[in-house]
Amino acid sequence: MTDPETNPGPAAHTKIDTSVPHSARIWNYWLGGKDNYPVDEEAGDAYTAVFPGIVTIARSSRAFLRRNITYLVSEAGIRQFLDIGTGLPTAENTHQVAQRIAPESRIVYVDNDPMVLSHARALLYSSHEGATAYIDADVTDPERILAVAAETLDLSRPTGLILSNILGHVGDHKEARAIVTRLMDALPSGSYLSVNDGSRGIDPVFEQAQDAYNESGAVPYNLRTVDEITAYFEGLELVDPGVVSVPLWRPEPGSAAGEVIAEHGGLARKP
């Protein structure tokens, strides 16, 4: 087991605010985790009262990530990952999926939530052959992320960049695209980009619930159109079937037919 030090940044010692709901803790609650507070449960229950389908979206997103990682390790030969906006640890984290197939895999997690930082030890439990590390940083600071990630990853080798339900927290879509571009520009040919986010234009009830959540005082999350999500992959080679509703992305053999939900994503290779 490797146990590298975490890399706390300026926000590392920020106190956990239990008076305001937080998206990472609410997401953890919807996934069946226990790392949340009554304020998060209340916000989560208020959301599901309007849109019960959010639980399906949360769990489908996690399953999409698992299938992405499995593809990257088993079929694309990727052995290192930069997972930005990882959230609180639950089941089937990136390092668990990757190292189960290839124990030598190396993973760097990035988040700026102090509660995630307090659980970094759980994230840092790695195989003997591989490594994991945690960076306390914001997605809007790609320069810091890349600099610190290079202490664990060899960024001259193909890398899987994971941006799962994080770009919606960047208010301006042009800024979000610029962040993706900067991160991918730093990675070599043969690297992959995995993105999934809540999508607008699919389910008006979902949009109503999300708009209400954004007005609650919690950190806003902006739904994107499918075209906007697709734009993150500009200049890259999309893996079949392209950008689709996440249950439809390479479903596991024998699984029930997936339905279209308001969460879209894809995986693409840098040529």
C-alpha cells in the first residue's frame, strides 16, 4: 500500500460549514453514503420531492464512470488518471476500479471541499504496485493542478483526465471549455478525456429542481445542453457511441436496456 502525503493548498484548513448544504455531501447522500449532515439530507430530500429521478442520475453517473475507467484500463492501456472533482469517497472510486484490473495504476484526485480533504486517507489507500495522491485545488486553477499532479504522474505519458459532474460548477461555459483545453493541452497524444454532466433540454422537471437548488444558497450547478457538453471534446476522437445519455454509453453485457436521462457524457482520445 502506498500512502503519499496529500498536497493541501490555501483552502486546506477551511472549516466544514454544516449550516449550508454542499453538493458533494448531497451527492454522497443520494449514492447511499453516510458522509453528510442533516442540512444535506434536507436539501437532498427537498430535491427528490420535486425530482425523484435525481437518484437515478447520481447512480447512473457513477456507473458511467466505472465503465469509462474499465475501458481505459482494459482496452486503451491507460495506467494513470487525473480525477478532478472527485467528491466524497463511495464505492467504486477511480483507483479501486483501475487497480483491480491493473494494480500498477497511478491516480491523482483533485477536490477543494474540506470534508473531502478530511477523508483523503480513504482515497489514498492504494495497491502496493500503484499510487494515489490527493490535491486540494479548484478546477478553475489548472496550473496548480498540473504542477502538483506531476509529482505523482508522468504527464509525458498518456493519461486519463476525468471530469465527472464538475464542469457544471463553472458558471461560464466558455471558461469551462478553456479549462478543459488547458488541461488536455498539457497531456500527450494517446491521452483521454472523460466528461459527464447534467444536461439541459431533456427533462423540464429536473431543470425546475436544479434551478430551485441553485437559489437555495448552495454552490450552484449549471446544467448544460448536449451540444455544450459535446463541445468539450472538440479536436478529440470520440469513442463510440459518442456523447450520449450516460446509461447508453457502452452498457454492460446482459444489463437492462438503458433509458435516456438528463445526464450526458462521453470519452475521447487525443490524437
